Amino acid sequence: MEHSTAPSSAPSPITELVARARAAQRICATWSQAQADTAVTAAGWAIIEPARNRELAELAVADTGMGCVQDKVLKNHRKTFGLLRDLHGARSVGVIGQDPARGIVEIARPVGVVCAITPSTNPGATPANKIINALKGRNAVVVAPSPKGWSTAARLIGFIHAQFDRIGAPRDLVQLLPGPIDKQATGELMRLCDLVVATGSQANVRAAYASGTPAFGVGAGNVAGIVDETADVHAAAERIVRSKTFDNATSCSSENSLVIVDAVRAPMLAALAERGAVMLTAAQKATLQALMWPGGKLSAAVIGQSARSIAERAAALDDAQCAGWLALAATGPRILMVAEDGAGHGHPFSGEKLSPVLAIHGAQNFAAAAAMVERIYAHEGAGHSVGLHSALPERALTLGLTLPVARVIVDQAHSIATGGSFDNGLPFSLSMGCGTWGKNSFSDNLNYRHYLNITRVSRPIPEQMPSADEIFGDFFARHGAQ
């Protein structure tokens, strides 16, 4: 009796996709610095070219229903152009550092195939940022976007492929996880790649950490800002409104809470009101809470929406106050403010809102303001960053020494400054590490060096062994040699 041999199972589409990425990466692993930089520039031009940029921004808003087209155009341009500035002249191929005194030579090597998890809030800028950083290190990259952001990522990668054709680079260096996107396919991709860089929900970040593949993930947003008694309230209000309204507050770096020292509370609120921020009544706050957290979870109905749209939706929810909400909406509010006196699960406005809704906390003095921010971050947002508007430089150092934050953003529009800006020294990035406070393995702005393996050549140097007295002398003098 003959026995048929069962055919071996065919490789999955994800396995084949990664295999193509590995084949392409073996080609670019031989590139010179100039070749890598040409690929970086090509990918940057794919999104920065004005007509393509606008098409991506319009597609992002149409498909996700979040954000503002013009702000996404600006974000796509500034974040990409800023990244290209950071990478211009940076060494990422071959020998990138030498320290003769220590006998050390550093050599940059690719990590391989990168899995880039990207969010719906930035479906163009974030994939572009990760693709460009990966290419700088001569890596291949496979983008795993959110379901809502898939079409924007697909269009972006189509633009990149067209630029690759111009320079003779293999298209398979940059690929997209096929739709429809689901957890199973994303999980398989993460397991098969060499590095995962995850931006988006904490569920995505935890999945990346649990994938068995080395991963960089980011912590939760929920930025708080402090306005102390020395601040220029008009300048502070201008920065805060600019930050909070940008792209309808879809950024994890947008202020969610503002802690104002009592001495400047009235003038600060007046300055915010002059710029379109409206303080809600207690009754309106209750309605807004019901709209934003039905069942205790932040509703997609408000994420990335304008303040006017949120007010209109609140009107539909509240018959008793419908006319008041519609009248408010008709004024074109830019920010909806609510007074808050606590933090934690019983105070949902103390958490991240991803919308132009701002919680206002009071504090007797700067120390109390810092303590309030610490309470907010104990609930959500530890590790990310804090904003400070103050005329006293030492207060920024105090926050940096005491609060669980990786960044202290001083006198700047927070959501624009945190991920790098042309008027500060932070690296341009859309992925901010939050350190161990945010359960991350890094506390830097994710940048091209995170996409590199570094090989170190060590040569012998003259022995540099200290004496016992150099190490223990002061200790023994003060405490004895027991």
C-alpha cells in the first residue's frame, strides 16, 4: 500500500514579505554612506514634496476622521525636514567613532529588518520618520500601521517606491503589512523581524515587548504644564493654545492638564480666553465627561476632533443644555477647559484626552504645582515630559531632578517642541521614550542610533590601574579602614 506524502505547509504571506525584506537588506548592507544617505533623501522627498504631502494629509484626515489637514501638512514637512537636518552628515556606515586614548573604534552595523508599528493619529509623519531612520542604518523596514491609517501608509510607501526607482534602490527595502490589519498578522511580523519600534497604544507597546523580538516602545502621553507666578501669562497662553490646538491635539505631547499657581490664575485664564479657550460650567463638565468616557473608556468620537465639533456632539447628548452647547459651538471655541481638583480614576479629566480639552488645576505655589503634576503622572503619563512657563531657570532643574519625566520643556509650545524643533536641541522624532517611569527601555527621542548595532574594536593601551588610596583613601579617612 502506497502512502502519500503530505505536502509541507506553504510559507505564510508574512514570512514571504520578511524574506523579501531580508534579501533587499542584504543588498543595502553593502552600501556606502553616500548610498545610504541618497536613500534617506529619496524617502524624505517622497513625503515632503508639496503635492504629495497635501495628498497624504488629506487622505489621513479623510480615513481616520482625526486631526486637521493643514496641521498635518505642516507636521509632515517639519518633522521630516527636521529629521533630514539631524541626519545630514551623521555617520551611520563603517567607522563612526574613534577614541585613541581608550583604544576604542566604533563601527556601525545594521540591525536587519525593522517592524515599525505606527498609530492612526500620525499615519504619514510617523511611518516616514521610522522609515528614514531605518534606511540611515541600511536596514529594511516593514510598516504595520493601525487599520485606519493603512491607506495613508500605503500611499506613502508607493511614493517612496517611486523615488527608489529613480535611484535604483530595491523596493522591498520598505514594505507594508498587507491589509486588513489584525493582531495576528502584526504579531507574526513582530516575531519574524529583528527589531520592533512601536508607537501608539499601550496595548501595541506591550505586544511589542512580549513578541520575543528586541523592541523600543513608548510610554503613555498625558503631558502637564506648569504656569508659575513669574510667568509672562500672555506668552504662556500663546504657546499653550498653539500647542493644544495643533492637529486637534492628536499628539501625545499636547498638554492635557495645566497647573496654574494661584497668584496668576485669573490673568492666565483671561489670557487663554482671549485666545479662544472656554471654561465650562460644572454642568457642562458633567455632560462632557459622559460624552468622552462612556463606560469609562475614552471615546473615539472625540479623539482628534475640534472643540467646536465636540461641543456640537455634547449638545446632542444633553437636551437640557442643548441650546447653550450650540451657542458655545457657534462661537468657534478653540479649547474647552474644565476645572479639576484631583487626579486618578475618579477624575477622568486628569488623564490623556487626545482632543482640545484641557483640565485646569490650581496650586498655592510652585512646590504645590510640582506635587500636583506628580499626582497626575502617578495616574498616567509618567516618564514623558512636563512643560514649564517661568522666569526662574532654576525651577526647570528642580523639575528635572524630582519629577518622573524624561524632558522638561521650558517656555515652548509643548507639542511642537518635545519631538524636536528648529529652535531647540532635541532630536526630531515622533516617538518619545519615557524611561523606566513609563515602562520603556530608553528615555531619549527615538533616533537613527537606535536602529544601529555598534561593534567596538578594542586595542591595548597603557595600563591605567589606580592605587588603592585613590579609590579608598577618602572613604577610609572619613569612616576608617574596618
